[in-house]
Amino acid sequence: MTTFPPSGRFGGPVLLTARWVIGHRDGRHVIFDDGEVVFEGDRVVFVGHDYPGEVAERIDYGNAIISPGFVDLDALSDLDTTVLAFDNQPSWKKGRVWPKSYMDRGPYEMYSQEELAFQKRYAFAQLIRNGVTTALPIASLFYREWGETDAEFSAAADAAHELGLRVYLGPAYRAGNSYVDENGRIAFHFDEERGLRNFADSLAFAERIEGLGSPIVRAMLAPDRIETGTPELMRRTVAAGRDLDIPIRQHCCQSELEFDRITSAYGMTPLEWLDSIGALSDRMLLPHGELVAGTRNVERAGRDLDILRNAGATLVHCPIVSARHAGFMDSFSKFRAMGVRIGLGTDTWPCDFIQNMQVGVLLSRVMDGSIDSVRSEHYFDAGTLGGADALKRPDLGRLEPGAKADIIVIDMGHDRIGHVIDPIQTLMLSSSGRDVRTTIIDGRFVMVDGVIPGFDAKAEQERAQRQFDGLVARYPERTHGHPPVEEIFSSSYPRYRRDA
């Protein structure tokens, strides 16, 4: 019986064994049956069979997969409200777009700083529980006065250090916002001066975080959505990202609203516009890629793909949240075959990375009309190597000597898994995030047998639900026409409540 030190770190080499180890050799993942992984400090020192050296601790996980941790390039970090839109549309009638009346009265913060800090810690723990070892947080600005703040992201950095999650942090900023007018039409309000101040604050945060030299907390720049930016805001963002050599995440190619806004304003597709101002590079991460190659203009779509490939930018594919809103990447297999870089994100609840890959495989085959176009390992590669390469981190997303000891253990021994034919194929068929039992990040055991030290899952879930219920109760304030809650959010069936 292994006794884990309170720090989560052992004072020497640790040897892990399991029925399957997903190692890395000659630039690709490989499977070691009955394999071994040895790490010391924050680094992997051996992957394979028959480690010849002495070790401080041996842990056998039996019928399980030992895998590199997942890299989530668009990781939910607040209380997910996209779930409210699941059966409640159109979004402009359901509080997902500010009504002009709400904007005119002055949008306000719907969360306190304490609530925002709680959300980050709660979300980070859920990511760890689902096998995510590197995360780039994303939260909605629908409930904010304007952009995100230094204070909440300083609290996020503290939470990441406490829990042990590897993160890239950056307060989101914007120069504009969409709203719905009295006649139900979507329009845009811009305040570039405010957006540039917002950017300056985010840049100061990034410079401070990068200056700390933390092994697990790094910085990124997070302009909100391409349709809420301006050329000057993007130019400053690109220059700052280049100077600091940090990732930039820009939501792009994700909606009809965005496409129409950019094409009407600049006469170019979103990717053509970003390319025209020199914004695309190998540090640019672009969720969600649904309108890169659509039905609007095939010739332009072809140029978009060439632009993406030549720039080395990464599309951040979020299968579940896209499918919930009846959208999807036109062809994962086509983009991959053309050399477009693809990583994965969750962007919604549950932050089940395994389920995201499963949905991706299934819907990609449906989109292609082919069972052969996408294989299980293609999505596993995107969720590990694709994310690591997007961050320019060859020490992440793989288990080989010299890589960071970011390791997860997935239980494959319970009766709900079914018959294992191949560990990765079975992962895509019948596993889920609930099967992640142990998570190691930077050589620290941050979750053991499903338990994160200092995180009371039941109590935190109850607190999250109370906060979520409070937000829903205020939805009429920020919904077109200000209808009561029961008109905004439908019930699946008639409801009968007990009299008081």
C-alpha cells in the first residue's frame, strides 16, 4: 500500500506499471504492453520495459492505461451557461445576447470577486479529475461589465499552484460587444479606448506572470472574439505576443454572426482579415473552426485552409459544444490531411476530455460519410501532441525521457468498459472522464484514486449549484423583453410542484 507524502512528491525515482503504457518513440505515440514509466522530480526518465535502475517507490495500476495528460486549449473555467441554450433558442431571446435596454443602463458584474475566484478553483479541480494536465481557461463575458480582471486571474494563479494544474492564464479583453435592439436585430457597440485599456491591463498581467518563472503557471493573451475586436487591438495583441513569445487565443470561424460581421466590415473572411494584418502565426490558437470551409464560398474556403496551413496557426476543435449548437468542423480529416494544425478543447460542462474525443470521432465520420476517414489515434494525437505543439512545448503531451511528468492513469478494469480490443480504440468506445483515477502534473500526484487533497467535491458542487441558481434568477434583467425566468428556459415536460 503506497503512502503518498503530503506534498504529493516522492524523494526519488517513481516507477509506475500498468497493462498499457502510451509511450512516445520516433515522433509518435506507441503502446507498451505491461509497460513501465519512471519519473524523477518533474521529468520522465524512462518508458518501456525492465527499468534497470533503483527506485524510491513502485506503484502498479493493474488493468489500466498510463497515458500522457490531455492538453485542453479551451478549458471551461466558470459555471457553464451554454447548457442553458441546449433546448432554449434563439439565443437573442434567451439572454445569450445583451438587450439594448440592459446595455444602456450600464452592464455590471454579475459575480463578486469571491465568486469568480471560486469558479476558477472549482473548474480547475474538475479538469484535473478528467485527466487534463495543461489548460488554457475560457469563461463567458456575457456576465461581466466588460473584460476580465487582474484580480480574478491572480486568484486563478493561486488556485492553479494550490491544486497543481498546469495553466496558461490571460484575462479576456474586447473592444466591442453585440446586442439586440428593440426590433430583435443584432447590432454591435464599440468602445475601442476602453478595449485598449483592457488590453493594457491584460498585458501587464502577462508580463508579471511570465516574470515569476513558475514551472506550471504561464501567460497567454486572450482577445475575446474576432467580431468584438478592432484592427488596432489585434495589432497590439500580435506585437505583444511576439515580444513575450506567448500564445494568443482568438475565437474565430465559429458563427454566422461573426462571419457576417467581418465580411461586411472588411470584405474578407475572418482568416483572410487576420492574415491581412499579420495576426496569424504559430502562436495563434483559433477556436472553433466551424466556418473555415463552409458552404458560403468554396474558393474562399480553399484560401482559408492555405492561410491556416502556411501560418502554422492551430484550430482548437471543441466537438461537444459545437455539436450541441448544430455546428461542427467541416472535415477534421481534410484539415489534418492538408497539414492544418489541430488541437482540442472542452469549452463546456462536463469537461470530459475523453467524451469530447469520442464525439469528435463519431461526428467526423458522419461529416465525411466514411468510417475510414478518422481513426481513434487521430483524436488522441490532437488531444495530446496537437495541444503541446500549439504551445510550442515538446516536453508536454507525450511520455518519453526528458518530457514533463504530466501523467494520467485511466481505469480499464471495471465491468462497464466491456471487452478491450485496443487501449485507445476502447477509450474512444466506452471510457469516460470518470475513469481517470490518478493525475500527476510536473511530477506531483495532484489526484490519487479520484481524490484531490483539499477539494471537497460534494460541498463544492453544492456551492456551484447555489451560485448558478442565483445567476439564472437574474436572467430577466439581461434578456430581450425581460420575460420571467420560466418563459426564458423551457421545461422538458409539464412540471407539478408541491404547494408551499
